Amino acid sequence: MTRPLRIGSLELGTRPRVAVPFADRATRPELAALRRQGLDVAELRVDHFARFDAEHVLASLDAFAGMPLLATIRSAAEGGGWKGPDAERLALFRALLPRVGAVDVEIASAIAGDVVAAARAAGVLAIASFHDFAKTPDAAALADVVARGRALGADVVKIATAVAGRGDVRSLARLLVTTDDIGVIAIGMGDRAVATRVLFPALGSLLTYAHAGDATAPGQIPLAEMTALLARLFPD
């Protein structure tokens, strides 16, 4: 990587950074309390909002004023709640760009190139993501995912895969330590993958994800538990 990667003013890679997903029900007092618990990045899971019209979505962002924001509109094909046309999703991403510090779009999406290009033009961090809820692919397939994200022009590639055992954890760890020309977020999903969420920041994973109520992925742990573990493991 040739330049610092940031979500707004928050630099990634200097210490473990914790993101928490939110729908459109969060309140300012709730968010203030979570920031005191160690929340670094609010992930706006727009695909779980009550409404998808731009007016409602943008108005919902007022509660997050002053926070580093990552906007995700996850498609149903990769475990999200968005089932509408991609053209509408692209328009919503574009409407969000002036208000957020990063966006996350699936590498396999037909709009991935457009979202990444729009984000880069706006000076917003572009995350290209891949999810496999059944398995952790082999090393060649994981390398191909990174190559596809790189070809899109993304700043960061995010890979989240189901972990069945130690071999899958090692595969994801190997990917982290051997990829240094593009930002990487690697996360294992499932009960056997909790270690990846607390240890992978030490290997270069730029974000880890916790929850503050309802988990959005298998194996996600509560924010308070996550920050306590990180404080023990990374005292500096």
C-alpha cells in the first residue's frame, strides 16, 4: 500500500479498529455510549433500513454525525437484505458518498466497478467484499478474490468465509500475511472462527466487526466483549 487508508479522519492499520453494524433505529445517546465502549466505525447496513428512499436514508445519518461511517447495501445474494434493482442500489450508493467515509460493495456485483469508481472519485474508501457462508475457499481461490478486487481498483478487499477448523483459520491468516499491496479485511464466520475476529488485526486485517444487539454474521461477538479482548491482547 502506498498511502494511508482512512475512513474519514480515522486511519486504518495503526491499531485494531472495530466496526459495528447499524440499521436506522440508532439514537445519538446509544451511539455516544457505544463510542465510549470502543466503537471506531459505524457500518450503516442500509439494506436493513426500514425504507430505501434516499430522503429517509440520508435523514437517518443525522444520528451518526461526527462518526466515521461505512455504508453497506448488501445484496441478498451475499447474505444481505437488498432485493431491489442494482440501478437503484447504485443510485443510493452515489447519494451516500458525500456523507460517508467508506463504502462496501460485493466484488461479484454487476455494479461493483461503478461503485468503486464513484467512491474513488469522491475521495471515499472503496471496499470490495466477498462472502462464502458455506466454506473457506482454497488458497488459489482466495488469491483470485484479491486479484478481482485489485482489478476493480478497490482500496481494500474484504473476505469473510465460513470456518470449519484450524486449516481454514490458517488459510485466511496466510492470505493476510502474504498480501501487502492492497488493504485486506479477513474474517472467519462461525463458532470456530471467533479467534479470527480478535487476532487477525495483529496480522494486518484493517477492521474487525462486533455487534451491539443483533449480530449480522455468524460468530460476531458483542462490542463490550470485543473491546475487552482487544485491550488484553493489544495493550498499546
